[in-house]
Amino acid sequence: MGTGISLRRTLVLAALLSAGAAGAEEPLIVVTGSGSAEIQPDRVTIEFTVVNKAKTAAKASEENAREAEPILAALRAMGVPDTAVTSGVPPLRWTGDG
């Protein structure tokens, strides 16, 4: 019985070695794959500018605020809290023709 197991091991080992030797002649690696991911965005940046000319800076600022309000209202309607909205004042330029 011991000889039968040893013979089987030898035959299996010989088969594996011959298969490995045959494969060594033409090495080949094939990799195929695909993937996808779907996520909801958690951040957006929107920039817009409102420009008005007026006789005074205060009047131009009032006009800018009036024209920006519908955009800000639309953002609020979409659920964007006021604390997530920032604004800045661009440099003022005096043209002298106001």
C-alpha cells in the first residue's frame, strides 16, 4: 500500500512539472475586469458676478443686492443653507463718468 501512494504522488508531481514546463514556453497573463461607482456629489462651487453702474457706490450696491436676490432665493429653495453661501466685494473702480 505504501508503494501505491508514493507512485501516485510521483505521477501527480510529474504531471504538474510537465504542465509547468509546457506553460513556461509561452508565458501569458490575461486580466479582464470592469467596475463602476455611483455617488451623489457633496459639494458644488458656483460663482456669479453682478455689476451695476450708479451715481453712488451705495446705489450700485443696492442694485447688485436686488439682482442677486433671485439667485440666492433659488439656492435656498434647493436646500442650500445661507451659512453655505459666501459673498465678496470686488474692488471698486471709479470711472468718473457716473
